[in-house]
Amino acid sequence: MAKIGIFTKDDLASTGPVTAMIRLEHAGIKPGINMLYALVGALEGEHWQEVARLQKGELLLALDAARELDKL
């Protein structure tokens, strides 16, 4: 995450998991969707699989929307 300027949990919280994913993609890193769940889990103190189970649809929509906005 240092490659995209995220060094601490506070950095991640201020950036947001979805924006962090977009930044990773811009840095040439191809994170899997589980990375998004893990980032959210790190902020919420939840296991990534629990995040995926409970928030999968919401997070996928948010990531897709962010990618579309990034294209503009």
C-alpha cells in the first residue's frame, strides 16, 4: 500500500477502501476483489470473508461506480 501513499489504518480510513482499489489499479497493480473486502475488514475489524458475505453487493456497486467516474 505504500506505493499508493497508504501507510497506516488512518491513511486507509481517510482514503477509503474503494479509492484505494482505484489507486492500486492506477499503480499497475491488479488487486482481486478479495482485496477490497480485506481493506474494509481492516477498517471494521472484521474478517474479509465476513465482509464479503455481508457487504458484497454494496461494495461491488461502489467499486463499479468509482471505476466509471474515474473514466471521466
